[in-house]
Amino acid sequence: MQKLTERAMRIIFLLAACVSIICAALICVFLFVNGLPAIAEIDPLKFLLGTHWKPSSEAFGIAPMIVGSIYVTAGALIVGTPLGILAAVYLARFCPKRLYKVLNPAISLMAGIPSIIYGFFGLVVLVPLMHRLFDALGFSGSGKGILTASILLGVMILPTIIRVSESAIRAVPQSYYEGALALGATAERSVFFSVLPAAKSGVLAGVVLGMGRAVGETMAVVMVAGNQAILPESITSGVRTLTANIVVEMGYASGLHRDALIATAAVLFVFILLINLLLSYVKNRGGNIGGKTLKLPWKKKISENAGKRLPSAAKAKISFERKRDVFSAAARAAVRAAIGITALVILLMVGYILIKGVPHLTPSLFAWKYNSDNVSLMPALINTLLMTAMSLLIAVPLGVFTAVYLVEYAKRGNKLVKVIRMAAETLAGIPSIVYGIFGMVLFVVALGWRYSLLAGGCTLAIMVLPVIMRTTEEALISVPDSYREGSFGLGAGKLRTVFRIVLPAAVPGILSGIILAVGRVVGETAALIFTAGTLAKIPHSPMDSARTLAVHMYNLSGEGLHIDQTYATAVVLIALVLLINALSSRAAKKLTLND
């Protein structure tokens, strides 16, 4: 009986691991099966290179949207890359410990804030500011356009670049820094000419991830880019991206128009695949930092002890007189300015939302039923909790079982493992709007679930599956082999060891992944508009429509009639993000203590 149970559970683990492959394949097949016929009917050249998008005249040229996506993404990288890298350098090498305890949670908050809040802040603050700036400089424009969208997206990708770059910089051996100091370099030159070049692969990976975030962003771009489906003439011109094109028109599209939008999603998917391939190339090229030889680009007289092994820089008494040159002063000023700008952006955005929203957190806003007078957010809040529970109920078992198969059962060098990880990376990189279109066609239309809690929950479960799978896998790997060996030595079988020993030891790491997934669900907008719907009431069954908080805020901001309540909804969302970050930090501390 025990052997039969072992075999049955092994099969279950394997089937769970195959779900990510099936989901990735279904999305690919769905996009290309529905998109390629439309491209063929329109004509590939006219579709990709055509400059006119007029569905009423059956003109479906997406060149303006492709150009718009490229312009906005490039602008975001120009804004976010230098700020992100310099801020990461400051946090990794120059930040005092006390200040780091303040800045680190602030960056986490910045990463967790839903895109709808960024978009709303851009709409009510950045767009009017840019409009006044354009008028003062003599440029035409409403404030919505490439420049505004680039600045906003540049801010949004900052936490991604900072986090990945900081980790890469911290991973560089301390001997690189100490060796540069021993050769007479200043602390700034040691970091920028020794440590940073050694971490370039990780830093570049952060930039590529930021680029993927910018390409796939939907809601924030819709609110500040202008949504003009024409080739832009200047950086102040309104523009429409590929993601914005889908979300703006899919709600009423039909026939060839609808198929052309799905084909647009297929083109977007190809862009994301290319970015993922670039990221894989960067990671594979990273290699072993310690095995590289660095050429220091400055000339200094080498000490007599240069050929000997020097003790730690903290203990060594090196008699070099390091004069602060212009570069060192400029470098330190630059990293301080970068982290200062980042902190100022967080403070301004969160502070502005709190000042505007807290006074409007009235009892009527938490009424049990929504109506046009109270525009209560309570149904949306409950729907958010229900949506979170629904998606986690599906994703957590699949993600945990997949990780168990990969770590505990799969043999090394197994080709299936590589396919599973590739599928998970693909799912992790797909923009939410593509998930929304896929969920709408599969769950809402094909399966007949209509706009419902179930359709939205299943769509979000696929979205958060790779997050739970990755974090659980890392948590299982971190469990010492001695735990398993001790269990086997006491006569326990493989399955009993996994459930009684390994998984309990990995609970903090698994919980961290679940909390990250909750944050993704709470802040999601684009995917739920097309799967869960926008009905503002508490569902009586999983087949009823369910408007979540993020969708509720998007609808209020779009109507423009209840701006005060929109601010208040943003405050509730920020409070949820803070709660999620606090729980995540607590889980991480427990994991550290267990290690």
C-alpha cells in the first residue's frame, strides 16, 4: 500500500509540474491560432508596417503602436537605468545601516504599488505638470504623450533595476573592493571600476527585466500616454502602445477587429519572448565572477606589498594618501542624488495619495452595498479577498507540487526539468493584458463561464503559478540534506520525508512566495477587466461577476466623477501593499532564522 501511494503521489507531482508546460503551450497556441489567420487576411506587411489603424474602414496597421511601444520603452530605460544603477550602488556600498533600514522597505513599497496607482498619480499630478511645462517652453501638447509616459514608466521600473542590480553588486567578492583600495584607489573608484564591472551581467539582467516591465505595462500607459493611434511627431505627442491598443478596444471589438487585436497580442508576445531570450543570454554569459581578471583603468604606483596577500581592508594599515579627485566627488554626489530622487518620488506619491485620500475614508465608502451615491469600495474589497483565495486555492498546490517534483523527484539532467523551467520563465514574462485576452477567450467565451469570479481566479492562478513555483523550489533547495538523510535513516519513505520533514522546514520560503502572489493579485487590473468583469457587487456564486479594488479604482478614475473616492481607494490599496510587505518581511526573517 505504501509503495502504491508513493507511485500515485509521484504521478501527481509530475502532472502538476506539467501544468506550467500546458498553460504556456495553450497561450502560445491560442495567440497564434487566432492571430495568424487575421494577419494573413489583413496582409502581413500591411498589418506590421501599416500606419493607419481605423477598424471602421478595416485598416489595421499596427506600426504606430509598435513605434509607440519602442519609444516609450526606450524613454523609460533612459530615465530608469542610470537612476536605478546609481541607487543600487549607493544601497550596496555607501548606505549607512540605519538609513538602509528605512530605504529598503521604501523600495519594497515602491515595487508593490499597483500600476493603477502609478497611472492615477501620473494622470492627476504628472500630466498637468507636463502640460504647464510644455506651455512655458512653447510646445504644443495636453501633457499626455511619450515624454510623460516615459517618465512614469521610468519610475515604475526603478525598483526592478535597483533590486536586481543591488543583489549583483553585493554578490561580487569583497576582495575585489579591497584589492582596489590596496592599490591606492578611492572608495568610489574601487566601486565603479572594480566592483561594478564584475557585476555587469547581473546589472544588465536588471535592466532587461525593467525593459520587459515597460513593454508589458498597460494601465499606467493608458492613463498618461494620450492613446493616439498615429505615428508620433515629437516626444510631446500622444501615443498608443501595443498593450494600450488591446485594452482600449477589446471591450467592444468583434469579427476581424477582434482578431486583429489578438494578433496584436501575438506580436507583443513575440517581443516578450525576445526579451526573455536576451535575459537568458545575459544570465548564461554572466559566468563565474571570481574567475574573471579585471583590468583597472587607472594608473597608480603599486606598493611593495601589492604581490602579497593583503589582510582585510578593515584591519590593514595602508599608508596611501587618497586624494579625492573630481571623479570620486562626482560619483558620490551622483549616487546620493539617485537615491535621493528615488526616495523623493516615493515620498511625494505616497504622501500625496494619503493627504488627498485619508480625509475621504468615510463610513459611506465602506457601505455593504455599492450605489452611485456612496460608490462604496466594500464590495470590491471583499471581491479582492475572494479573488485572492480563489487564485491561491488553484496555484498554491500546483506550484508547491511542481517544486517538489523538480527538487525531490526529478533526476539531474532531466530534459523535462529544463522544459518546465522554460515554461515557467515564459509564463512569468507574459504581460497581464495577454493573460486577460487568453482568459477571456478560453474561460469566458469557450468554456461559457462569462465574466465571473471563477474565470478571473483561474486566469490569475496561471499568472502567479511561476512565482509560487520558483520561491518554493528555492525554499526546498535550502533545506539541508541532513534532514532527508536523518529521516531515511529512521526508516521513513520518500513521501513521508517530503511531507513531514522537508516541506515543514521550507514553510517560511513557501509563505514568502504566497505573499508575493497575493501582492500580484491585489494589484492586478488589466487581466481582470476581461475575465472577472466590473460589476460592483458581492458575488453569490463563483459564476458571478466580481469587481476588485484595482478595477474599482480604474473605473472611478475613468469616469472622473468621484475623484475623492478614487484617492480613498488608492489609500486602501497602499495599506494592503504595506500589510503584504510586512508579512513578507516577517516570513523572510523566519527563513533566515531557520537557516
